[in-house]
Amino acid sequence: MRIFDMHTHCFPDALAPKALPTLAAICKSPYYGDGTFDDLCRKLQEAGADGAMILHIATKPTQMTSVNNFAAACQRNGIFCFGSVFPTAENAVEELHRIKSLGLKGVKLHPDYQGFFVDDPAVFPVYETAAALELPIVFHTGFDPYSPDVVHCPPRTLAEVADRFPQLTIIAAHMGGMRMDQEVEKYLLGKSNVYFDTAYTTYSMDAARCGELIRRHGVEKVFFATDFPWSTIEAERALLEQIDFTDEERALLYYENANRIFGLSLT
């Protein structure tokens, strides 16, 4: 069975030795590997995966150009990337057009690290432009240890954004909202333009709850993901393999959904 990891991270070689321990201290989480592109590729090969999506984040307006150039340089040999904009930057909309021209597959926004609330009208032009350019947006949704007392993208608010921008393809990371499955159940299940990824699900729910949410949302609208280097393909698969999916459902979850939406066409 083909496996495509829809949610991974890596850093330029010069930054990885500092970035990974710094983020680990914030998250209070172990990490796997050294955070570089080459290490990610090795880990994918060892796990028998066919490819991955790397999600990049611009945490300052001045990072957008370098982050997206690095993302474009990473796209090869089964590796695809989302770029990023700092959504309140004056040139964010302009950068979205450049992301499209670079051939990147979408946009990653992390409202906690980027310091905005997902329903702030100031970022609506980014949503409007991403929808027009057919660039899906992955949102970090739910709890994040960087902002433990304030959730910048709760499922309820993201549902309101989905309704306001029905042409925008939204991927709500971490099964729709890390550590907020009750709110996911109430507000996001069944939303036509909202997909989930399973990144780091081992951190926040057991297999029975995960399976329930996937089935109710629709297996065809969920992507297998790990959040590497914070988790691994082996760990996240072990949780999902406890769920009684059919072979056809597993194929959708592990590869076919991503291939359908992003045109991976891996050989």
C-alpha cells in the first residue's frame, strides 16, 4: 500500500541544529532525527513511504521570501511543499501569487506562532486570494504549547471561516483541532470544504475516538500525516491500524486522498 505523509517539517541545514531543540523545549516533546531535508528523506525511505508534504511556516514578514524559496527547492523525488505567508504582512497577497508561480501545493498558516486569530478580518484577503488561486490552506487547529492559554484557531471559529469562504479548501491539522475533539465534533464534522489530517494524533486521542471522527467526517476527507519530526510514520500508523478500516478506506487515507487533491502521480 502506498503511503504519503501529508504533514511534515524540516529546516535548512544551517538552521536545523538550533531550531529543533528550541522548538522541542517549547513543546516539551521529543523529536526524531536532525530536522534536515536529507534526514526526512531517509526516515521516509526507512518507513517504506512513497513521499511527503513539507509544511513551511513564515513566523515573520521578512521570512516569506526565504521560506518559500527553500520550499520550492525541496520539491523533488516525491517531496512536495506548502509555502507560507505572514498573513498580516503588507505584501502577503503578492506573496501568494509567487507561491502559486513557484509550483507549491498550498499555504501553511500557524495562528499561534504567527500571532493572529483565524477570524480576524485583517487576514480575509489572504483567504480570498488563496481561494481564487486554488491554494489550499493548512491551519494548525486547536491547542498548541506555544500559546497554552489562548487558542488562536479553535474548531468553532475555523468553521465560521469555512462558511464565509466556501471556495477555500481548508485542511484542519491534528484531526480538526488538537485536544479539542468535542468542539471538532460539534462544529467541523461534515463541512464540505474542510479536510482533516491525522498529524500527531497519538498525542491527543485514542484509536477508537480517532476512528469515530474519521468515519463521521468521511474517510475521503482525511489525510494520513505524522507532524514529523515530532512523531513518526510507525507511531501514527500503529494507532490507525487499530481501526477496522477496509483496504479501500486505508488506501484513501494513506495515499489516494492526497493524490486526488494534489495530483501527486508518484511513480
